[in-house]
Amino acid sequence: MASVLIVGGEGRAHALGWKLAQSPLVEQIYFAPGNGGTGAVGENLPIEVNDLSGLLKFAKKTKIDLTVVSPEQPLVDGIVDLFEAAGLPIFGPSAKAAMIEGSKVFSADFMLRHNIPHPASTPVSTLAEAKDYIKNRSPKDYVIKADGLAAGKGVIVPKAQAEAETALIKIMQKSILGEAGRQIVFQERLRGQEVSAFALSDGQKIIMLPFVQDHKQVFDGDRGPNTGGMGAYGPLPFMTSQLAERIKTEIMQPAIDGMRADGTPYRGLLYGGLFITEVGEPKAIEFNCRFGDPECQVLMMLVDEDLYPILMGCAQGNLTKDSIKLKTGSAAIVCLASKGYPGTAETGYEVKGLDKIKDPNVMIFHAGDKKENGKVITSAGRVLGVTAYGKDLKGALSKAYAQIGPKGIHFEHMHFRKDIGFRVLG
Ligand code: AMP
Ligand code: GLY
């Protein structure tokens, strides 16, 4: 029987651990560091995700059979290279392959070289060049992206030229994003449906997971500042099998083939951020080197087979399947956030009503909370995600919403979006 180490403490990490715990092959799950909910699935360790040597030491000592890395930073920092050098199986891309998310300049160039449909992209490294670029353009025609990892704050979709200019000065002159903003990329602005695509890969083959949409903005109607994600749902009712096949063969498989051809084979989960343009053309706006959060929670509710051998196959470069069994219904997640999120969050409140959840098709995936004296206490912006499975999207969403409120799950000053799914349900 296997033991698994999940690196992470977000809702995504909880969902991955929850799914893997159901495997008949898995005996023990560890989370580093986990959160206020993961203790119900495994053991939380006092090791942070950026303590790569601490993680390696633990995995060696405990003879961990498979390590699964949830967030991007340790991947970009080389955790996979470190574990592989020690002969330990680990799910995720190497540091070089994780560059696909770590640098927007790299990813734009990669898509161009490998004929992956994408919006026109122009990298720029000085403020003077950037000002020159926006001078004769309508701000409605482009978006601005900081090159490096910027925790969701690196993309500006300007409404007016003055807003674009202020953002450029903040990023390129005042360095508010640090190194991440040393270079920027201008990208042609696309319009249409945004879709997240997920492919599991062993470096060669891919297994596509369902397509999901998330809501990044904090307020109803997709207004307000961007967050990590306030809710998500899938599969998507407008996704035809023809469009799904095009995304697989024109975007996701070419990305895996391109990484291999470039000498940096990509193993792990490849997340494609896509637009289906108004004329129905799929285009990639970015790649991420890990599952989406909270999209992963939705996916884990939909997968209907043992995930352990599949993740192990990806890690060891010998995936034996090309598809995964899925449930026939839909899943949705509604994230509950602390006051102030996505700015500075007010935390330290008890999460109440967790004991009232009895429906086996409802899962609470914890994120920004911790357990203290038997109580679950809020500790960050996104506290938890109420996730539900139903026969269709409407059913899944109403089941999720039914759990939230004074008679269900609640905490002081919590806020959440009331309109998750409106883009497809109206
Ligand atoms: P990202 O951090 O790259 O996922 O971008 C954040 C958000 O900015 C995306 O979810 C889109 O809504 C928007 N965005 C990014 N690139 C583009 C683009 N080329 N055209 C239109 N919107 C974009
Ligand atoms: N939910 C968006 C992301 O994980 O990047």
C-alpha cells in the first residue's frame, strides 16, 4: 500500500488528497502543510511548500511512493528536479517545463514556434517601448501581462489609455510586481467564451479532463478586482465534441509535443487558459503548470476512477490510458471568502455549520483555514469551497448554494458570489 505526499494547503490540495485517499492502492496521505480540513483525509505536516529540502527529507525518511505538487511556485523552483534526482516519483513538471507558466514571454514564443493558435503577442522590456506601443492603439485592443509569476495580479485589461499608462508605470518603473514585471507582454485582446482545459500527461500521451469555467472577479456580474477564483463549474454545456477534439489536437497535444521537441518534456497537469472566439476558434491565452484552483475541486468531483495509477503513470512517463472515466453529471464550487479579499483579509473567525453537511454529493474543500482546539478558524482570503455534484449544472449549483448561510456553513463577514454559472445558465 502506498503513501502519498501532497505539497500544498489550498482547496486544490485538499481535493487532490480527498480523491487519492479513495484509491484502494493508497494507505496514507500527508499534506505539507495542509489546512483546517485536510486533517480529515490525512496527516498535516509542519512543512511549507517552499521548503524544498524539508519536503525532500520527509519524503525520503517516510519512503513516500508518490509526491503530488499542487501550487506552481515549488514547481517553478525545481521541486520535481530535486525529487527525481533522489529517485522519488513526483507528479508535476520540471523547473524548465514549468517555465510555460513561469514566463509569459517564454510561453508566447513557445506558442508561436509550435503553431499553437494564440493571440498576437509583443514582448517589451522598457517603459519607453511600452508607451510607444500604446500610443497609437485603442486600449480595448490589447491586454498587458507581466512576464513572471504575479499571484493573479499580473494581467491588466485596460478600459482607458490612462489606466494602461498608470499600470505600465507601476509595473515597469515602480516595480510593484518586483522581478515579475521586468518584462511585459502586450497581447491582442480576445472576445468570446473563456474556457479552462486540463490535460494529464506523461510527456507524450495526454488524457483530457472535462472543460471548466471559473469566475475570477470578486463581485457578481464579473465585476471588481480579480481573485484566484470565486467559483467554477463543469463540464460546459456549449462544448461540442468537435470543439473538444480541436482543443485537444490543435492546442493541448501540440503543447506537450512542443515541450518534448524542445528538450523539456512536460509531465504532470497542463492547464490551458483558452478563449473560444466569437467566430468559434479556440485560442490559447496562457498555459499553467498545475491544476486550476478552484477548477480542480470540480474536476475531482467528476472523475470516476482511481486517480493514483494515472498520476503515477504521468510521473513515471508510462501512462497506459488515453482517457479517464467520468461521472455523467455536473459539479460546481462556490468559494466563501473573508472580508477584504482579494485585498488584505480579516481572519480569525470560526467557521460554523460544517457538521450540518450530510449529503454525500457535497464536499467542503478547505483552503484558508486552520484547526484550533477542535474549531475551524479562518486564516486567509479564500476560506473554503462548497462543492456539489448533481445531475446537471443547475442541480449542482443549487445544491452547493443550499449549504451556505446562517442555517448551513457561515462565518463572520463572509462573502461569496451569488451568480456562479450565470454565463452558461443565464
Ligand atoms: P491570466 O492571468 O493570463 O489567466 O489572465 C487573467 C484574465 O485576463 C483572463 O482570465 C482573461 O479574462 C483576461 N485575459 C488574459 N489574456 C487575455 C486576452 N488576450 N484577451 C482578453 N482577455 C484576456
Ligand atoms: N482559477 C484560476 C487559476 O487557478 O489560475
